[in-house]
Amino acid sequence: TTYSVTKIGVWMLTRGLALELAPYGIRVNAIGPGLIASPMTYGYFGGQEGVAEMGQNAPLQRPGQPIDVANTALFLASDESSFYTGSILHPDGGSLLQTAL
């Protein structure tokens, strides 16, 4: 889908910029969240109940919350992530673990 292609574009942009800007001490990372409970996902999955049901498919058996993404952003903005660059962090409850290798 178009959405999937844009996610790949963000991944490639993140990696390319990280390589280009690393010599200047600039780190580039991205966040690739999984299913997050929000008005957008409620509309797509038929309300809060639908999102909760879909979240059960993740290894952690729940959908993410907006705070899960916010905490990831806070980590990337902090000194604790000073050795990260070119990374995409996935607050997804382990959903990526279920994809084929």
C-alpha cells in the first residue's frame, strides 16, 4: 500500500541522513510505532473495542498508547540515546517479532 511505501521511505531517509550527518555530530533516528490506540485507529478498527481486540495479537497482548510513543521520543531526545543514529525504534508490543524473516 501507499502507507507501507512511505514507511520504507522514512526508513531509508533516516539511514541516509544518519550517515551523511554523523561526521557533524548530528544523530538521526525515527520512531516506527505499531498499533496505537487513537482516534485514527478507532475509526479504522471499529472503535476502542476493535483496537483492543487487534492489540491482543501482539506478544504483549495490548495496543500501544500515545504515551508509549511519547516516551520513545523522549528517550531519543535525551542524552541516554547519544550512541543511537540511523535507528528506527518500534514501540509495537513486539509485533515485529511475528513477521517472516
